[in-house]
Amino acid sequence: MDTLTHQVTAFMITILSGFVFGILYDLYRVIRGGIRPRHHWATIMDVLFWVVMTPTMIVQFILANWMDLRFYVLLGVVLGLFLYFTVFSWLVINTVVTIGRLVGGLGALLISGTGRILMAPVALIRHLSWRWRWSRLPKSSNYRPRPGMRWRGGIAARLFWWQGR
């Protein structure tokens, strides 16, 4: 027979287990909401979630009272889930979404900055070669683009400017 102290400790650990289960479930909801998988991938993600959660809950039950399933253990998990979802769920979801947006923005900034740094020499060479090419052409009106041509098109307008596009 377990002492009352041991049972209260096990009850508190199972309440904490309910909190952990709720946090992991909210993380899974945010990830799944961000990815928006199709039917088959959603099924695979659900199975992977339960493959992770089952050993986690078993370890927590073993830590609580050596896997001795009693009513107060199940009541503690349900109470922990209820308290988490009524009080803390919105805070965790908003925090995770905000952190995800910050990390995504920093990642995009890092990729954009790296791209700009890597493309700077290419842009400089292109700019210099463009000026060099125009300086070597005869100054006849046949070789000059119309005034509005430099802002239209892109590469096609620059390559086929003599066709009068």
C-alpha cells in the first residue's frame, strides 16, 4: 500500500504529464497548421505524433508510480489537460507562432542577404560590360533603343530591342 505522500506526488506528476501532453499537442497543431499536409501525409503525421507521445506518456507514468494505473492517475492527466487547455493553450500557441514567424523572417533575411552578397560581383560585371558594350557601338540612331525601352521587358527587351518591341 502506497503512502499518502507517494500518491499525492504521483497525482502531481500526472497533472504535469497532462500539461506536457497538452504542450506537445499544441506544438503538433501549430506545425500541422503551418504545413497543411494532404490526406496521406496528415495520416503519417498523426501516426508519428502518437509514436512519439505513447513512449513519452509511458515514461511519465513509470516516473509517477511505476505504471500502476489507478483512477487518480487518469484523473490527474485529465485535470492537467483541462487546466492547460483552459488557461495556457492560447499563450503557447501564440508564442510558438510568433517565434516561428521571427525565425522564418530571420531565415528569409539571411537567405536574401546571402543572395545579395553573392550576386553583387555578378551585377557589377554585368553593369560594367553593359556600359562597355554601349560605348563601343556607333552613335547611330539604329543602335539606340527608344527612350521607354529600358524600363520594359527585362532580358528579352534588352536582347531584342532592335525589333521595335
